[in-house]
Amino acid sequence: MARAATTTDVFNAVAEPRRRQIVDLLATGERPVNELVEQLQLAQPQVSKHLRVLREVGLVTARDAGRQRLYRLHPPALRPIHAWVAGYARLWSERFDRLDEVLAELTEQGDGDDH
Amino acid sequence: MTTSTATVTLPADTQILITRRFAASRHQVYRAWTEPELIRRWWHANRAEVTEVQVDLRVGGRWRYAARTPDGFEFAFYGEYREIVPDAKLVTTEIYQHAPDDPALTTATFAAHGDGTMLTLLFEHASQAARDAQLQSGMEDGLQDALSLLEELAGSLS
């Protein structure tokens, strides 16, 4: 798949370990930035920068609640990554379907099942 | 023929785990997995012509599978057998010809499952980048498939 050069697609966005950590933390629920700062033990500007990248690719959304800004995960943005794994799964599914045919033949021959 | 689906998961950043059930005995699945004439018949995945299958099935022995896609791209995988338990387990190293610096360790286990066999295939890479490159190979091979799937999914989810 052709990828954008900068962090404008979800593949690049989650290629960064800290951003994957943020995704993992948000997977358990909505959180304010200071909680993320605490959990990640990073400076707030860094966390905000990572959150901005995640928001740009649509993986994270933000809403204001009183004086806090809450961040939450938007899982459908991970769809291209699912599709990517699905492509690999299909390669093996096709292999295994052919393997089924080979096995059916071995069974028919009554061969290879002697123990 | 009804077939089960292969399940692919990523248990760790450096791993790929594939499981699939087969309606055959462990011995039959192991044979199809290790005998060159049988390997030739399934390893192509309908995407390439298998040009070479070498199997020297002993610890320290080498294996090598090569193929050519319809558009002329040639590729090979090769490695060494590390552990062999007939009808039960096979551990090999695995190197993709076009990424020779990133060997993986592959463990195939064949377990009785009802009247069939559960195959578990674990790929362990040295780095996430190398693991991702292996996943990416499926994307390239099945690019068209994957793109249409993406389109379908995008269409079905607002």
C-alpha cells in the first residue's frame, strides 16, 4: 500500500511506540491528557504532540468537559490495519485450502494414516 | 468442500500466530507439510508457480522453497531445521530471499483436535519492522483482494 511520507496515515501514526501506548490506554476508556501524562511519564507537550498526530488520522477524538479535554479512541480508524492483516490471512487461507485438497487425496488413497 | 478459516493474530510486536484446523490426521498433515511433492501442490497459494522445493528433513538440514509470480517476480524462502518431532512439531529458521538480514524462527505444531488436526504456526522475528514486513508480503501478494475488501468494509461502515 502506498503510504504518505509523513504521519498522515494510521500505519505511521501507530508505528511510534508511545502512540501505541496511548492507543492501549485509551482502549480502556476516555481519559484526560493529565492522566495520560502521568501514565506515560512524558512531558505534557510531548503527549499533546502524539495526541495531535492520532487525531489527525482520526484514531482519537477529543471533547471538552468543563475545564478538561477528554480523549477517546475511535477504533474504526484502525480498519486499514485490519485489512492489511486480512491480506496476509488470505495468503495462508489459500494455501490451506490447497492443503485440504492434498489431504483429501491422501485420505482417499488410505495413505499416510497408518499411525 | 467446506473449509475452516485461518486465524491470524499478533500475540506480540515481533510475532505472527496462525491457526487452522484440518479434517485429517496429524500424520497426514505432517506429511503434506514436509514431503516436497505434496508441498509443491499447496504452497503456491494460487498466486505463483512453485519452481523449487528442497527438503532435507533432519536437524541442521536445509530447506528451500522458490516460486515465480505470473508477472515474473521470483522469490524464495529458505532456512534450517532446528527441531523435528514427527507428526507433532517442526521448528525451523526462515529467511526471505529479499530480506536476508531478518531471519525468523518458525514453529509448526500439529495437535489432535477432535477427529482432525489443529495446526499452529508461530513466526517469531527479531524486530517489529521485520514482522511487519512479513505481514506486508501478504498485502502485496493479495493487493487487489485487500483493496476490494477495504472498499467493501469502508462501504459497510459509514
